[in-house]
Amino acid sequence: MNDAAPALPQGKRFLTIRQTAQTYPALNVSALRWLRFHGDTNGFNSCVLTVGRKLLIDADAFERWIDSHKAGA
């Protein structure tokens, strides 16, 4: 039986919701949780990795997701 934690992909920057809110102050924790709740319809789930109960946001994927929502994109 292997009790080791699952390995995260190498070379990725993962942030918690609070760290993401601190890094991108235009979005607060509540806004990020709302985006996650509606992630199936807005595409935000493509940025999220769930490890157990911990929700991690792939910072690079998150930035690409933001860029895809620019006006006129």
C-alpha cells in the first residue's frame, strides 16, 4: 500500500485560492470561488486541480483563461 501524496506535474505553478487572490488583486477570494462553482459553464475548471480537498489553480492556465476572456477575443 502506497500512502505517498500524488505527485504534482513538474514545471507548473500552482496557487491556492487565497494565493491567487493575492497575486491577482482584481479578483478576490469570493469571486474565485464563484468562478469555480460555475466552472463547467465558464471554462474555469481547465485551470483547476483538486488534490484531496485542496483546490489548486494552475497560474499559467489561469492567465491563459483570463486572456481568452478579453473583450474582442
